[in-house]
Amino acid sequence: MKKLKFLIIPLVMSLVVLAGCAPKGEENVKTETNKTVEETKKPEEAKKPEEVKKPVEEKVDAEVLNRFDKYFYKGEDELIYIGMAEYGFMAKYDKEDVKDAKEKVVVYEGAMRDGMGEPEGKGPREFTVSYTVDKDKIVEKIDNRDYVKNKKTILNSIIENFVVVKGEVKVGNKWEQGFKIEDKEYKAVTEIKSLDKKGDKDEFVVESTVKDIKGYKDNTYVERRTYREGLGLIMLEYRPTMVNGQEPMDDFIGYSLNYLKDKDGNVNVIER
């Protein structure tokens, strides 16, 4: 019996040693293999990121940007506008800024001069009107700093960022633009209604219509603007709101360019 016991012990020890020398499992082998492949990849074999293409800068011919220039006043005199019920304001040409090869901006600075004056001595009630000209249109933008007004992006028109002209200045040309009033969307349709001569100067009229808008006769807002060569805007008329559901006495109210005034106070009255 002792001899058998001594024979069994060496046999068990041999089996344990053989088990420790067995090859690794298949999973371990695969992991080691993958690691080796990744480590041996050459840098040029890695996937290169896609190159970002720079947008091609759009350029507009200077003649195109300047084609509306004759409808801007660029003199040194003040433009004096007068309307109904002691309404009025002045505007003065400030600068022309060519931002890039796609557009330019013509800027006017203005101040209210009406019956309200300057309440509580707070100073001038000022605003800026800028006209952005690109390859196919003129857009009027208002920065209204009049401290007695709530609306900061309009003066009298209800149409924000008004498109003065889009395309050619010719009778029948028509375009649309969207705008908002108190987060409600509306659509204005503007058309060139006439193109005539005033003396030797070209003069055109645009009429804008906004339908399905409450507070106006027939639920329709209408405004007309007249532009003259050498002076720019010389008249704006618009349909007033109804009061207590009653139609106003006047179909249109507004203002017009009355005269130019130089630094010495001399005036040049504008014929209409």
C-alpha cells in the first residue's frame, strides 16, 4: 500500500505541471493578434479626414451696386420732411460703406421735429436709416432711438426691413416679402406703379399691400412711396388704423420732403 501511495502523488503533480503549460484560449489569441496588427499599421494607411472646401466668395460688379445711386441724396443739406398734425423730422446723408464685394450701405442720420418736441429735456429723438444695396435689391433698415416710441425697427411704415426695389425699376415689377408684428407673420406685396419724369429727373412710385390684417379698412394695409432722382424718398402715404371700429376720415396720411436746408439756414423748396 505504501508503494501505491508514492506512485499516485508524482502522477498528480505531473498533470498539474502539464495543465500550466497548456496554450492560451482562442479569445486571448485573437486579442493579441489584433493588437499586433494595429501597432504595425503605417501612418499613411490611416483614414485622412475630408478636406473642408472654402466657399467661393461672391463678387458683384461695381456698376451693379451703383445702379441705384441716382435715387440717393448725398449732399450736405438737411432733408426736412413735414406731415399732418405737426408731424415732421429731418434727415442728413452720413456715409456710404462698401462692406465687401457683395453689397454696400448708404446711411442717413435723422431726428424727430414734431409737436411733441423733447419731453423732459431728454434731448434729441434720433434714428438712423440705412439702405443696403446688393446685386438685385435695396432694403431699408431702421434703427429708431426715439425714446417716446416703442417700435425700434420702424418709423411710420408697419413693414420692417422694407424692400424698396427688387429687380429693375420698371412699371409692373412686383415682389413679396414677409415680416412680423407681435410674432404674427404677414406678407407684403409691393409693385412699381409708375415711372415718370419730373422735369429732367426720373421719379417712380411703389405701392405695398398687406392683406388679412385687422385694424384697417377691409382688413388691408396699403402704403405708397415716391422716390425721385437726386433726392431719394420724397413722399410716403399709408392707410391709418381704424378707431373703435370706425373708418378714418382720410384714406391716407403721411409726410413728404418739403425742403432742403443748408448750414446757413437757406432753404430750397421741393416741388411735388
